[in-house]
Amino acid sequence: MCDIHAEVDGDGWEKLENFLGWESTDAPHHVGGDKAREILEFLGKIIKDQNSISYNAGGSALNATRVAAWLGCRTAMYGCVGADPFAEVIRESLNLSSVDNRLMIDTERDSATGTFCTVRCSYPGDDSGVSRKLVIASPASARRVRELDLDSIDLNGAHVLHAEGLLADAPQFLGGLIQRCQNSGTLVSIDLVSAEFARRHRAALMQAIDRGIDFIFCTRREFEALGCEPRSMSERITWIIKADREGVDCRSGGLWHHIDAPQCAVVDEIGAGDAFAGAFLAASIAHKNVPRCLEIASSAAACALSAVGPSPERACVEALRREFLAD
């Protein structure tokens, strides 16, 4: 996905709401590729300062992969993008992050790269600078990753494959992916991403977990949507349950661990959970014990919380890398 962050003034916000017919909510508004293009074109017209809009590579799996790469892991990214300028944003980010680009290009006419657009409204005199937020999500071509030829995924020497739980709406593809990993000795990690999606596809997710998922990253709401009890499941599974300000609970090897939320100034919460996942997996690959994995992951999440957008400040993560390598 291409993450787009825009800031508008009060007049622009009113024009945008009138154009959309929506009001701001906590949940993203999901739209098709054509509608996303229409919204972004309108947004370009009402933004007075082009410095108020930015474009970055994003998406849960990519955010996690990028942080793992910055911490020193050899990484590759599989996904699908459209034949448009947003795809170039993603390719450039992968290249700058030393992530091997294994993206599939959707060549169908009018194909669109998935976008996740956050629009914020600032008012003069507001100390926070931000008072309202609107999120528009359009998976578009990103969904076509489900058509990827499983034999084309190179798992030679791969320690772990990290996937988004949204693949559960294609259980045959997800099952085949898990089987490929098992055949090559590669561990499987999954991020549930959405509580509503987890509730709707609970049966497919539980089947995948039973079949051979080793790491499960989820929020408290996503965990509750699954309606399962980790104690009744295999001890090989590591559960990482994020509860925002209450910190993170982790069950691994039959034992529970907890780490408090990082104490830092929160600029933007987008991408913090993904940074946590990428750093936790990187630390696990480096054979750190679970408490240390949690510490490193929490520090990476703090790097994301203190930066605007889905990508943490690279300098912050690289400072963590030096500490990581010095263990």
C-alpha cells in the first residue's frame, strides 16, 4: 500500500466532507480504486501547500519488513502493485531500505496500487495542531497477491515468513503458503490486522493457526474476536497481544510475559504495531530471549510513535540496531 498523509485547513476540511458526504470516524472508510483516485484528485485541488501532503510505502507487512531490514535482517517483500506512480513510491522505499523487491505488477488496464490515505485538519490556536482525522483505504491491486504463484516464493534459507491475516479470505492460498513454509523449515508469522475481519473469517484463521502458524501479532480486540484461549493451544505458538497504553502481553513456550507501553511523546500511532512486529521477529531470529525481544520491539514501536506516518525515523531504528548488535 502507498501511505498518503495530508493536512488541510478548516476550509479545505469542510470542502472535503461536502465532497465525500462523510464525517470523520475512528475506522477507515474502504473504497474501490476508482473512488480512491477521485478522492486523491480532489484532495490535490484543495491543498494549498503541496508540502502538506506526503507519499510513503506502507502496509502492515511492508512496515514490519522494513524495520527488520533496518535492524540487519536480510529481507524480501512479496506483494502486488498497480502500474502507476504510487508503485514507484513503494519500489523506491524497498530499495532504500535494502529490502529485496519481489513485487508483482498488476498490468490490467486502469489497475491501481493500494492506498491508505490519512487526512488531518488543523485549526489555528489548537495546541496539538490536529483536531480531526479521516482515513480512506483502498486495497485495489494489493488484493491480487492472492494470485501469486506459490512456487515463485523463494524460501531458501528464510527463517520466517510474515504475512497479513487479510489472506484468510483466501484459505486455500493461505494454507498453501503455510505448507510451503513447513516444507522448507520456515516459520510463519501473521498479523491479524482487523478485529472485524478476524471475527468474519474466524474459522479460516483458526484452521491456519492449527495448521502451523508460529507467531501471532494482534490487538486485544482482534484477539477477543478470535474467541480462543492460548492455554488450550500448542506451546509452539508465540502470541503477541497489543493493548495500546496498557502495553503488550506475550505467551511463548507456555509462559506469559508483559512489557509496559513505551514512555515517549506520541506524534502518530500509525505503524507502531508493525514496527513492534518487525523488531520482535528480528530479535527472535537473532536468538534473543522473549523478554529481550519485547524490549527491542517496544523500542522500535517508540521510534514509530515519535514520527509522522507509518515509517519510524531511520536514525532512531539504526541507533537501536547498534544497541541490538552490542548485546
